[in-house]
Amino acid sequence: MSDQPILELKNIHSGYGSIKALRDVSLKVYPGEVVAIIGANGAGKSTTLMTICGIVSPEKGEVYYQGEPITKINPENLPPMGLCQVPEGRRIFPRLTVEENLILGAFYRDDQEGILKDIKHVYELFPVLGERSKQHGGTLSGGEQQMLAIGRALMTKPKVLLLDEPSLGLAPIIIHQIFDIIADINKNDGTTILLVEQNANLALKAATRGYVLETGEITLEDKADALLHNPEIRKAYLGE
Amino acid sequence: MIQEFKKVWKNYTIGMLWLLGVLWPLLGIHPDGTITFQKTVSVWLYILAGTFVCLILYVINTSGNLKPVTTPVAGAARKIGSMIEVMPSWIWISALLICAFIYPLVTGRYATDVAITVLFYICLGLGLNVVVGLAGMLDLGYIAFYGVGAYTYALLNVNFGLGFWVCLPVSGFLACIAGCIVGYPTLRMRGDYLAIVTLGFGEIIRIILNNWMELTNGPNGILGVKTIGILMPFFENGMTLETLWVKKLQWFYYFVLGLAIVAIIAVRRLNYSRVGRAWESIREDETAAELMGVNTFNYKLLAYAMGAIFAGLAGAFFAARMKFVSPESFTFLESAMVLCMVVLGGMGSIPGIILGVVALIALPEAFREFESYRMLVFGATMIIMMLFRPAGLIPAKRVGKRSEDKE
């Protein structure tokens, strides 16, 4: 683990009009890590990711990616830089086929061979997508759609992958499958992962470090193991 | 069978009585204040008889008494369908092209005129399809760009005597500029808000055309626009190049046919390109498209400009065809018409749009006698369409299949 964080939020204040969703949020993600942000509904988890991607612009503070400030950069220019988000609720393109969804992930790229190779790679990770490659995204099941959303993000060749609630609305067996693959992506491709989850147990088991977000503020920051055994966390988020 | 009938007769009766209530004010109240019942009742009885036969057939069919007839018919239809699918598409396309080419030779002046109108609207429909069908933005002011194209050619021709072929690209270009000017501030909006703003901008352009007396001659329109001229070599005394004015409607038909074919090819190629995919991703989910690296604003503006170019080119041809332009040709009703054609035919589907245009232009021509009920029939058709084929007459071929299904 190098000293230079690949992604850093410095004193971010963000919100929607008069509603303040984030207050003074600072966090660091080092290359190769899996960092989890856990928190309850409405704590500002998704806003954090949307602020990193520039969909929501912060009122104060700065987001640094590889040491460069990126707050002023338009969201569509981030995937070429290696920063890509899998948005909450999957948001695949329902009337495009699975393959077209993946091709759109590689929208900024023009290396045809590389794109074909990466599509194959995604089909290897998620064989079910390969079976359904000509099918509309909207006809997939929830779990398959989540796989497609992750696959689509992988097509951008991300250095940092932001995952927003990948477990949302999925059956436990599918959730485990997806978390296994997330771990694989981190290990095999060396992709840094910032994971946002309500399911604290799962997220902390997958992560190396974790942040706890409460009503727009970071209240705790620690190694994932330590958080998992922290009695307060166990009480608040793990139902004990 | 009696049971089936019991289920539907109540709705049928209510529907028919409602129709009588709608028909009577249309047919029974005359402008001079007289009130009659005779005609209403007779028309109503005809409709009643017709729909009753349909109802009886429907009842017999649902109760299963028609099976000996329907089963072989359905089998035959399926066979024909599979035969059609086996035939390569170029046979269809060339057959259609040949039909389109010999059409003006075998029909009269009136039929050719209708066909020219159909071709104009095909260009407009395809252009609007880029905006509505591909990029998913509801545009209610589309006809304004048609107007910009038509006025560009009319003004340049009447004031400066410029020829058609010089003005054609200028018309397309200016319509494109108008599209960008309108699009730049409006495209930050989404959905219903965009529809309202485009409606407003469409009206602004029409009102400018209507009120700028010095430039456009206002509601009187511009007269004396020259038709298309082509340079033809003549060999009578040596070789001389002379301008031949396309005065014959048949010849004009071929020019518009050419434009329509260019539009079809262009839209088809756009649809299956990288740009087309970007547009479709914006239609599906704008935020997700942005997160995937699609510059949504630029691509939306591009869709708007592309749509406007098609309208502008069609507009130049329109001015050359009519030899006259006035703001009356570019009202909101026209925008709504084009939108109806796109929706009726099937958004995003090129054959669908062509069929939609034919349905909405040619059929009203065929039923000219019923002109006063046109809007009534129009509304009824739209309702029936939305009930039975909500995705259009020929829906876009992006119907996904689960892999378990037969390919």
C-alpha cells in the first residue's frame, strides 16, 4: 500500500439545494484497497459517490483523484481517467441488449480488439451474461442486472470502482456470488474499490477499511475487522 | 355463447349510446341553427350494424365456435410469415424501390401529389425520430425547422435569385443553427419541461415569420419561389448547357424520393453507429449514460441538430414544390401530426414511421368524403392503437428474447 491515496475527499460539504446531505466529509482510499462506507438510510452514502462522480457538485471541499482535483471535471470525463461508478439501483439500459450495454461501458474507448477482449472477460466473470448477450437488459433478473451493471463499469477499465449498494434487493445467495466477484476484481485486476452498503456485515467482511457515515458526517474510521468487532457498530448496524 | 354475449352487451350498449351522444352535435346541429336527427340516426345505425357484426364474430370466436375456421387460417398465416422471414431483405427493398419508381408513371397527377406529400412527411418523421425515438426527447416544436428551411430557400431565391442546389445546403445548415440555438438553452431540461419549452420555441419561430413584415412579408407569404432547376446538356447546335426547370410533378417526385431515400439511409446508419448507441443510452437513463462517459449534453444537442437538418432539407424541397411559403404551413398542428406519425408507426423503427406517414396522409386522402369527421376518426384510431399496439404499427426491432426462447 502506497502512501499516496488514489482517491481523497477533503472536507466535502454537499447537498441538494437547502438540504445538506454531507457535512465536512473527508476520506481517503489507497490503491488496491477495498474501502466500505456503511450507514443507515439517508446518511449520505449515495450522495458521497455522486459527489465524487460530479453528478452532484459539492458546495465546499475538494475531491482529489491521483493527486489531482476533479471537482470541476464533467462526469463524462471521469471514466477515461479510470474512475467509474456502478450506480444505486443498477440503472442498466433496459431496452438495449446485454452486449450493447457492455459496449456502452466502453464508450470512450476506440480499441475494437480490446473491447471485444474485455467483453469476453466480463462473460467469463459472469457466465450468465454471456448466455443472455442478445437479450434486453430489462428482461434480466435483479441479480443478473447487477452483474450487468458491474460488467458495464468494468468495460471502462476502472482503476477505482465505486459500488453503490450492490446487494440492494437481491437474494442472499446472489449477494454472496456478487461479493465473491467483487473480491476477485480487487485481487486479480488490482482495481481499487469503494463500496457503499447498508448491509454492514457483508461490506465490512469484504473490505480492508471502513468508514461509518451518520447523517452526513463521518463518525468512525477504522480497519474493517476492528469495526466488525466494535461493540457500538455491532449494536447499531449488525443488530445485536 | 349466450354467456359470452351477456358479458359484453352492457359495455357495447353504453358505448353505442355514447357514440350517439358524440355524433349528434357533430351531425345534427347545423351552422344556421337548425337541428336535425335524421342523418345522425342513419349514420349511427350503419355504425351500429357494422360493430354488431364484429361483436357477434368476437363472441363466437371467444366461445370457441370459430375454431374450425380460424385454426387453418392461422396456420396458413404462420406459414406465409415464415416464408417472408426466409426471403432476404434486399428482395423486399428492391421490390419497394421498383414500386416507388414506377408509381408516378402509372398513376395520375393527384396521386403523385399525395405521394410527394407522403415523402415530405417521411423526411420529417425520420428527422423527428432521431430526436424522439432515439434520443428520447419529446419535441413539440419540430415543424419550426421545416419552416426555417423553407423560408431560407424562398428568401434566398426571391431576393438574390440563388438556385435551388446552392440553397439546399444553406437551408439544412440554417435549420441546424436554429436547432442549436433552440437546443442550447432548452436541453438542460428533461421530460415534460422540455416538451413545453420546445412547444414555445416552435411558436416563437412561427410568430417571427408571421410578424417580420419587411423580411418575410408576414402572413401573406412569399410568392414566386422558383422550382428545382437542373443543368442539362443540349446537342442541337453544338453542346450547350441549359437550365431545365423541373415543372412536371412526376419529375419532382423523383427528387423528393431521392431525398427520402437519403434520409432513410442516413437515419439507419446513425441508428447503428456509436452515436446512435449513445443517443439510445441517453433515452434509457441519462444519469447512467453520463456515468459511463457519454457527454449527454453534446449528444442531445447533436440529436436536435440532426433532426433539424432533415427538416430543413425537406423544407427547401417543400418551398420549391409549392412555389409559395407562408407561416400557415408551420403551425403547431403540423408538429403534432409529425409526432403522431412517429408514435403511430413505432418510435425508432424506420419501416414503422413510413407506414405511419402513409396511414396518416394517404388514408385521409382516400376518405375525403368523410373530411368533417377526420379528427373524430383520428382520435378513435389513436385510442385503438394505444390499446392494441402500444409500441406502434411496426415496433422497433429491439425486442429482447430470453435465451431459452426459440431464436
